[in-house]
Amino acid sequence: MIKTTDVVKEYKGDIRALNDITIDIEKGEFVFVVGPSGSGKSTFLKLLTKEEEPTAGKVYVAGKNLASLPRWRVPYLRRNVGCVFQDFKLLPNKTVFQNVAFALEVIGRPHDVVHRQVPQILELVGLGEKLDRFPDELSGGEQQRVSIARAFVNRPLILIADEPTGNLDPATSVGIMRLLDRINRTGTTVVMATHDHTIVDSMRRRVIELENGQVVRDQSRGIYGVGT
Amino acid sequence: MRFRYFFSETAQNVRRNLLMTVAAVSTVAISLLLLGGVQILGMIVKNMTLNWQAKVEVAVYLRDDITHGELQTLESQVSQLHEVDHVTYVSKKQAFAEFKQQFRTQPEFWQSLPPDSLPASLRVKLTDAKFASAVAANLRGAPGVDDVRYGGEIIKRLLQVNSLLRTVTLVMSIILLVAAAALIANTIRLAIYARRDEIGIMKLVGATNWFIRIPFMLEGLFAALVGALISGGIVLTANSLLFTRMGRALPFLGPVFDFSSGDILAVLLILVAVGVGVGLVGSTMALRRFLEV
């Protein structure tokens, strides 16, 4: 589903964010990408949506070589890759329903599809009762559920989450992880960057650890860090 | 559903930066009005030229001592020229009668003149006004001919003034149109800035660039089109109120303010087309750099 070979990413001024990353993620896997700040986690995730392009090496997503993907095809790639962020990125002037519906409307889904799928997905994330609330009327955990609903409403093949629990308290984080786990069980590949030890240790999923842009550990059913 | 989306997005944008939109619309309107002025000026001059050309004749003034034989030779010689439509002989008496008729309201002009003070002449009507100078040159200096006059000079002057006026107005309207495009671009940039979060999310969830661009382009087009309609409306009003009245008030100018509805329609079409072009250029200027993935 996701494959990178010898990926190098350099930013301006010879800053090497990623160095020789070779990773293979199967369909349906749940993968944690861990490591300290600046280790290259976010850069790695950005390669998967072609927000960033590698300086060297190849990135394949859903069987496609992203380097040879023309610019105009990038939006279609992104329809297959849902994204969730630490800061939710909800639109404050739209309701919960409108925020999720927006993601379908702007890729040209017809009205009736939008009105069928949005309540369904909000029911799935546990917000079936709060369709007409605005983001600032919701708790942080609820806002993150909305953003997950938005990322998943189009049923993408891959869900990318960049520190989705970074702004949430531990109890709320557990709920979010349950939700991501449920989404993973539908066959969606989930790649999640985090530095939350408790979550990684309790989930016992594949862990890829980055340090200074290099893979220092790739372990199935792993924990956050050896010796922590 | 898509059209409804585009329409409501565009309407929202226009409402959000109303002031910038008004500025852009009025600049488009003013610059297009100048452009329309250039067109109308051109039409007036065309009418004037046609009018004058129809009247152009070469007047061959005859010497008082011309003999009958010379006159006959001259007359037959002139009428044989293929540029010449027909020739009329105007005697001294007729010339004086015409003069009296022309200035019948100002008898002081002719009362003290002896009736034979005006020269006899041949009035040469041409098949086309452009032959005037050639025919005039040909006849100048022929036996019995005193002087040759024709209206060609006036036409030449008229055309010179016209081309100068057109150039000045055209340059001015081009400068204004560029300003209008820049204002439209600025309006759209503001709209984009106001909606940068939404655009970010649209890109994130895989909206195509065209889908994101269309509402902004529509906004630019809308502003330009409204400007074009305003200027078009002014042109139409001017035509029906001002020009027809001016034509009636200044009858001696001839039918210079009579424009066919086809001509007016052509002017309106040019205004709308240029307006739409300006809107597109402005939108493209604003949208070129944004949407970098």
C-alpha cells in the first residue's frame, strides 16, 4: 500500500530531514511512526500526500509512483489518503455537518450522497447528536472526531494521522485511538505519527522509530521505545 | 449541485469585499467607457467623412476672358475623364444667385456687390472623392482656367485630428484597463486570503485546482461584466438621449450622429468582450501563484 525506497529529503541549506528511508507498509496495517521532534516524522507523512517531494529515492502510494504522478492527478491521490492533524483544522464558521460535508462537496459528490454519508460517518465517530454544533461548542476530543470523520467520509484507502492526540488528555486520547482502531479494522491502512508512549505501548502495533531522519527500529507489535 | 456551490461561493466573496469589488467594477466601467468613446468617435468621423465625400466636387473657376471655344473644349475634355461623373457649368449670374441664396439672411454680404463679381465655374462631380486631387492637378493651368479648388484638404485634416484623438483615447483606455485588471486581481487576492483555511482543507481532501479556482474566477468575471454592462448602459443612454438631440440641434453637420443599431451593437459587444477579457486577465494574475501544492 505504501512503499518507499532509499528516500532522501533535504531542505534548503543542506538540512537532511530524511536519510535512506526504505519502508514497506501492507494494506490494512496499523503503523506508528515514533521519534523525537525533528526526527522527520512529519516530513515522512508529507511525502505520502505529495505535499513534499523526495530529493532522492522513490515513494509508492496505492501502487503509484508519486514522482511520475502529474500535478493535476495529485488531488485524486489525496482522495485516497485521508489526513488528520494535531490542530484538527476545522472551519470555525461551519457546523459539524457542514465541515464533513465540505470534504465531499469539494470533490464533486452529489447532494444526495453527501446527505446520506455525512450523518452515517458522524454516527460512526459518535457525534450523531451534534450535527448542528459549531467547532467551538465542542470539546477537543469531539473536534478531533469531526476531523477524523472528515478524513474518512470518502472511505480512503489510507488514513494518515499526524499526532492526532497531541492536544488531548489521556482519557480522550484513548477514545480517539479506539476510533482509529475501528477504522483500521474496516481495512483502511492507518499511519500515525506520535510521541505518546502510553498509546503506542498499549496498542502493540508495528512501530517505526525515526531518529535524525533515519529508521533506527522497525518492529511489529512494538512498544514506544526500548528501555523506556 | 456544483453550479449552486460555485454560485453561492462567488456571491459570498463579492459580499465579503464589497468595497474592493465596487472599486474594481467602477474602474472597469470607466476604462470601458473611454474605449466606447473611442469607438463612437470613430463612428462620428466615419459619418463625417462619408458625408463630406459625398459632397466633394472640384470647382474649376474660369477666367473672365475665357473664350467660348476654350470653354467648350474644357468642358468636353473634363467630362471625358473617367473619374468624372458629370460636369455642370455655373455662369457668373448663377453663381451670384447661389451666393445670395446661401446668405439670404445676411443681405449685407451681397447687397453692395456687383452681380458679376463672382467668377463663372465648372462644377465637377467625381465618381469617388479620392480622385479629387488628381483631377484638380490635371485641370490646374489648362487654358481659360483661373483656379481649381476642392474639399480634399478638409477631409485630410479631419482624418488627422481623428487619428490623433483615437490614439490618445486608446492609450488612456489601455492604461485604465490595465489598472482595472490589477484591481480585479487585488480583489481576488483578498478573497483568497480571507478563505485560505478553506482552500487549505480543499487541497487536503483532494479538490481539484480548477474546482478551487472557479469561484474566484467567476468573481473576477462578475466584476468585469458588471463594469461592462454599466459602460454599455451609458453608451446606449448617450446614443438615445444625447446624440440624437445633438444631431437635431446641429443639422448643418449632416447625419454625423446617426448610428445604425448594428454599429451600436458592435460597440456594446466590444465593451463586453474586452470587459470579460480584463476580468479573466485579472483573475489569472491573482490565481497564478496560489495553489502551490
